[in-house]
Amino acid sequence: MTWQPNPERYTSMEYRRCGRSGLKLPAISLGLWHNFGDETLLETSRQLLRKAFDLGITHFDLANNYGPPPGSAEANFGRILREDFQAWRDELIISTKAGYTMWDGPYGDWGSRKYLISSLDQSLKRLGLEYVDIFYHHRPDPETPLEETMRALDHVVRQGKALYVGISNYPADRAEQAINILNELGTPCLIHQPRYSLFERWVEGGLLDLLQEKGVGSIAFSPLAGGQLTDRYLGGIPVDSRAASGSRFLNPDQITEEKLAKVRRLNALAEKRGQKLSQMALAWVLRDDKVTSVLIGASKTSQIEDAVGMLSQRHFSEQERAEIEEILVSLMLALALLAAAPMVANAGEITLLPSVKLQIGDRDYRGNYWDGGRWRDRDYWHRNYEWRDRGWHHHRGWDRGWDRGRSSYERGYREGWNDRDDHRGRGRGHGHHH
């Protein structure tokens, strides 16, 4: 029997305008980063897509390198699209991206015109489509002129290969430059896709305000912090979890006892609200109009049902907001104080809120994101950085082996470059990416 989508699929979903464009996105979108490659049964992927569409999720987000292996998520999605969704193509928003390593040689990575246009052509072949609805540059390129990258995005729209374009993982200063260039070219930036969750709030340091001012939408990825903001780790690290599997996206060092204590407190608050922790975490990202949509991943259809079920209870009282801030600030302050000790090694991950400002010794310590399992002692900060304009700025340019690329700790952003020893942050390693 041929599958038919739920005729009531648009009744339970909330659709939000993307910036100042004419396009609306569902509050919940489905990301195909995991569970759509060749390691996943095609029928499992098919059931996830069917369930999502039945619940009003019309936006499916891909990238050229999603799999594994790279490209397989697009190919598998393209097959399911042809077999199940062809009649409803005009009800779907399909996006893909390019920016991470996709093929060997100097033209298979980053942000050159050649790479971006070639990559989109390959993506369209795998998807079996003439166009995608949104095409993103996946991360900033520290070497290619930004004008070249943005002209490539403008070009694919003029070719009819993409209806809209967006950027991902761009810090606020680079995002503003990119948005301005695209406006001058006559192809406005539709959307920005940053990482954003209760545990990672760097976007609150200026990016969300910038996007709102410029009329650009935003869609948050990793809203559950790799599963940390679920009930998965409440009792520790399960042997079959992502953290225990050796994933480069989540390792056991990130799941400290201090963080687990806060997760348990957040879970208790979610239970008082009558929600699962994952539902409350999604609701928190969508708590105001600055975020257009939130990207979820799913390995089971029940996870999609839970996410959509959150929409009936996504608002927070002032007391609940204050309690969440208190839980988070107490965690961040404790870890920040540890970071100021003479030497602290392998202390894990820290995310400081934009409102948190610490006076330690004779220096003003503040930021949104310290990452990588490598903590620097106080003398390191004094020696290599100066405090100005809301963030630490590096004295000497590139800092070897740090996952922030061009260096400056401006406004506490993690800029999303590869974690390289090479002084330019280049190389084929994938680093921490989405």
C-alpha cells in the first residue's frame, strides 16, 4: 500500500517567519547529520522522515558531508524523496551545505567559488533535484576572500540551483560582513545556522541581536548538546551512548560530575513543568522570536513525537527562567574559578553566559565559550591576550591547536575552524563541526 501523509499534518505545528523574508519554517526541523548514512537501515531513515512530515515538519536539513560516508545522507534522502515524497516536493524545504572536506585535493574544502559551485552540483545529483530551497556556506574560510564566497552563493541563486542562501558557524563580525555583501549583490542572506543550547550560548553575545537587526532568520543546531540535555546521562555514561563510543563530537571528559549535577537540577525543573528534559531544552531555545527554528536529530520516531509535543508548552514563567539562569550560572562560575587556578588540566568544557563577568586578580575574565579540553592558566591569559571590547584578543595572531581559527577570542566566540597544529588552522582534519 502506498504511503499517504497525515491529512492533519499542519494542525499541530507552529510556523515562524524566517527573518524578514516571505518564507516560514516549522518551529521544529529535522537534521540529517546522523542516522541517514549508509550505516543506518534505509527503512529506519524512511520511517523517521515519514513521521516528521506527518507531524508538520516540512524542513529537512542536509550537508554534502553528512553520512557516513560523506554524501550518503543526501543520496539516501534523495531515494526516499523520489519513492515517498515526490508528490509533496513543493511542501518541503530542503537545505544542504558545503564548507567541510568533501574530496581530495585543494578544491574539495572551505569556501572557494570552485568548491561551492562544484559541491552544490554534486549534491543536486545525489538528491535527484534541480534545486535546493536553501544552500549554506557551512563555515567561514580564513583564507578565501569573503566576497568570493558570497558571490558564489549569489551565483547559485541566479542559476536557479538554490532559492535562498545562508551561512553557518559564522561569528557575529564575519556574519555581518557576509550579510552586507549579499545585500549589495541583491541576494539577501536568509538564515544563519549556529550551535545553540543551554550549555552553549555564545550566540547571545551579539549574534542573535545582529540577525534580528538585519532581518535574517536563525536555526539552532545541537540544541540538546549532543544528548547531554536528555535523560540519557542522568545516571552517568551508558556503555552504548555517543560519549562512550569514541565520538569526536562528545567525549566522556565533557560530562563532568559538576555538569551532571546541573543536568539533574534541570531535569527536576522539567518534571515540575510536566516535560522531559529534552523537551524543556528545546522549548528554552525557542523561548523568544530570535530563533526561527530548532534542528533536532532522531534515531527513533518517538523522539520526533516528543519534540513536537513540546510546542504545546514552550513558554516559561519569569520564575522558571530565573531558576534556569541560576542553575547555569552556578555551573559556569564554578568552572571559571577552576580555570583561574595556576594550572588546571583536562577540566572539560566551559560555557560562560554573556552576563557573567569575573574579576580575578587584576584582570577582567569574561567570555562565552572556552573549549577543547585544554585549559589555560592565568599567566597564559595575561601573556597572550588583552581585554578589550567585550572579549579577550590575542596578541600574536593564530594560536596553535585551538579550535577557534583566526585567533581572537572576540566576544568569546568559537569561530568553528579545525583544531589544527598548523598555524593557519588548515588541513584535512574535520575538527569539531556540524
